[in-house]
Amino acid sequence: MGAPPGVHGCAGRSGACASHHTTIADLASACDMVALAVPTDEDVLQIVSHDLLDGMRPGSVVVNHGTGVPRNAIRLVQLCADRGVDALDAPVSGGRPGAQARTLTVLVGGAEAVAQRCEPVRRSFATHVVHAGPAGAGQMAKLFNNALLMMNQAAIADVVDLGLRAGLDPGTLVEGLKLGSATSAALTLLNTMVTPDTVEHLSRVEALDMQLFEEAMTAAGVEAAEATARGLPGANRLPDLVRQLNR
């Protein structure tokens, strides 16, 4: 990844809330902690190996807030350790609304001492921070989070289909379920974060997350075909579910 014309960030040593740097390496040299939120593990590893580590000082920290697989989280730690830099996998849950409200949940994997060092920064944008275990544990926990969300979505799609056949209005049914003991994050996200404008993109992202879940389970020697078979339809049926709620 080539460096953009200008890179903006917070410089730990200077205390400035924002500063301009001409390269990623220059930005990295001014930071005690660099947090990344990019689409894939491959993006993270490329940015870190080609740009960030050229500038980061020993004792500084790379934090990956994206969703990936545990083996790549361990690879990131090893890559950074060669330069005396620490690394954490710290995927987040809460989506754009949670980021804007600074109420994200962060699932952290890595050395506890390093996680504690980064805690004040995370508390600036997260309500809940859970240290899940060593490197890779944060990613594993996030994949379980995503799998359960999709399994819940599949159950909602089943219930809405049954409700339609029983003569109920799906939108009214879902709004009622949100207020009762059946409520869940999967329900409350419908027509809030998951809307007709966003659902196609979110459905594709969820399907990719289920592939990551399957990859992580296989690498861990865990048979999870039944969970994958249940969760993937929750991702794939999401667009139809949202259309049913907005007829």
C-alpha cells in the first residue's frame, strides 16, 4: 500500500489532538499506539510490514480493530516483535452507530500488560472492553459474536415467514418482538443499522465473516459445520427479511 499524500493522526509524544504527516512511517514514528480498522487481515499485514514498522519505535503498540482470524493475529504479534513493537487484536462490535456514539464493545487478544497500557485510549470510544485471552483470542471471540448474530437473524427470518403465513404484518410483529422477552441485538438492528440502503453490503460482509468463522474453527480442530450451516442463511436471507419489513 503506497502512502497517501498526507496522513493525519494523533501524536502520542507531542500531545497534539491532530497532526499532519507526509508518510505512514512518519506518522508511526510520532505515535505510541497505532490503531488500524481496515477491511482484511491481508490489508493489516501489508500496512504494518510495508509502512508502519519502518517508523514505529520499540515499545510502541499496533492494535488491529478489524475482524480476522486468530492465526493472523498471532502472525501480527510475531511480525511486530521482530522490531520490538507490541501488537493486540482488538476487533470491535457496535457498527457505525456505536462508533459515532463512542459505545463500541472491544474484544481484546494479546498480552494483558499491553492491553492495560492501551486501556485509556480504548475507553475513549468504547463502553465495554473484554480481555479475551492471548493473541488471537479477541478475533476468536468476535467470530463467535458474529456467528451468533447471524444465527439469530436466521431465527428471525423463520419467525417472520411463519408470521406472514399466520396473517400477521411482519413490521408490526418485529416491533412487538423488540419490546418483549424475545428481543435481541439482531432484532434491534433491523431498520436501525440494517436498512434497505445498507443491507446488501452488510449481508455480503456477514457472509465473509461466516467464512472466517469456519476457517478459524477448522484451524482450531473444532467441528462447527452445524453452526455454519445455521448462520450463513442468516446472512444470506437478511436482504429479503428487510424487504419484508419495508413493504
